[in-house]
Amino acid sequence: MKAAELIDALAAAAKEWVRLSTALRAIDTVDRVALDALDSDMRDVLRMTSTRARASAYQKKLHPLVDGFVDRVVLPLIRHEGSPTQVAGRQILGAFTAPITADEVGYIEEAARCVGVRCYRASIIMLWAAAVAHLHQAVQVAGFTAFNAAAAAAAGKKGSPYNRIQKGLSISSLPELQRLREFDLIVTGMELWGYDLQTFEELERLLGIRNGAAHPGMMQPSTLDVQQFAAKVNAAVFARVLL
């Protein structure tokens, strides 16, 4: 490799390290002091690539990285990836066996990352966001005319939960749909998608858990609670309301 090509490679590696270092700081098992030292050396390497630095200067800065990188970064990262929270995060992703869209994947992946840092309430909120995004997409596939007809049919029925739905619903755009009460959405779903009262009741319970997670209170969900929530969202929403 020519000297110019080697310098370009060093510059690219230094830039990539600075980018990755930010994410590594969120991992408890990686030593922050070691990261500070490595960051300083790699920033120096990056600055040196724009000067006529000697090879010995590069060697001096890169030696600590080569000498301690495995012990100070790689092994702690391996321990982190094998930790129960990281395993649970991957299990959250694996709970969704029904087809999901790219937008919905984004919410689910964020939920998995929240589990990885023990933010369980945030994970529940993001999983419900994925469910609502799926229902909104399904409404658009069916059409707003069909949705409004289903809402009118639901509102015309007697007894609970129909007597709690907003009367006179008329939706003509996605922004209007996004402002709709989620309770009204899942009640209308019985008419629009044909799921039964038991499925509605499951969805209402999931909505209640989501609301509990989003408001101050004594709710303290565990990893298992989030995993069960993900499995129920998959079964009640993604597996039943197909696009």
C-alpha cells in the first residue's frame, strides 16, 4: 500500500472510531477512562493525516490502541452483548413473527434498544407506537370511506364498548387519523377488520398498559412484562390485522 493510501485509510479509521465511541459510552461494561484515552489518540491521528507527520508519530499514537484494544473494548463489548438485557432486546425483535413494514420495524427496534438499557416503560410505549402505526396503515389500505362507515356502524350499536365511542366520526386524511383517540380506533376495528370482542378487550388492556407506562405512577415493568407485551401486540395486531 502506498503512503498516501495508508494515510487515507488511517483517516477513515479514525473518523469511524470517533463515531463508534459515542455509542460505546452507553455500554456499562466498557471503561470510560479507556475510551477517553483512545478518543484522544484517534483524534490526534485524524489531525496528523492532514499534516506531514512522521511514521514514528503514527506508531506512538496507534500503539496504545493496538496493545489494549481487545482487553479494554472488545471483551467488555462481548460481555455486554451476552448480558440478559441485550438478549432480551433481541428476543423482543424475535417476538414479531407476522409481516411488518419498514416504518414499524423502526419503532420495534427502538423498543429493543430501550430494553437493552433497562428503559422498560419506554419500550412498552414504542411497541404500542408500532401497533398504532400498523393500524393506521391498515385504515389507509381499507380507505377512509370504509373506516367512516365502520365507525358509524360501531357507534350505532348498544352496550359497552360501543356506547363509549365518539359519535359522528369522519376521517379524510392521515393527520386526522393520527389525532383520533386510540380507543375509538380499536372499537371501530371490530367492524372494519372483523376481530371479536375478546381481541378488542386484549387491545384495550394493552392500551391501558401503554398509558400506565407513559404517565407518572408506581408502574415498574420488568423485562418479562415487555416480552409479554410484545408477544401480545404481535398476536392481537400484526397477526390479525393484515395489510
